[in-house]
Amino acid sequence: MPSEKSHRVSVRKNVRNRAERSAVRTVRSNAMAVAAEGGANAAKTVKSAIAAVDRAGRKHTIHTNKASRQKSQLMRAMNKKV
């Protein structure tokens, strides 16, 4: 059984990580949509999504391999329409 303090810490981290993962999912899905239609600002949107995914991977909010895979998928989607 965890101590009260470690439980409080884990609850705090859970809330923060959930918000970060949700933000990454939102940014990534928006970037995939823009890259699929090949808009004028597709490169800029994909670049900001890659930065968000990278940041989440560095903070271990998502696994580093998952971050790499998502970055690769974003680049492939963008390059498909170029």
C-alpha cells in the first residue's frame, strides 16, 4: 500500500500526464488532417505537432519509441502530399 504522500504525488502526476497526452493527441490529429489535404501551412502545423510529440517523449509522458513512430507517421503524411 503506498503512503499518503506518494498517492498524492501519483494523482498529481496522473492529472498532468493525462492533460499532456490529450493535448498531443489533439495537435497530432489536427496536423494529420492538414497534412492529408496538403494545405499551405501543412509544414508549419506538422512541425509544431512533432515538437509536441517530442516534448511528451522527453518527459516520458508517452514512450520514446511511440514518439518516434508518431513523428515518422506525421512526416510520411506530409511528404505524401508534397
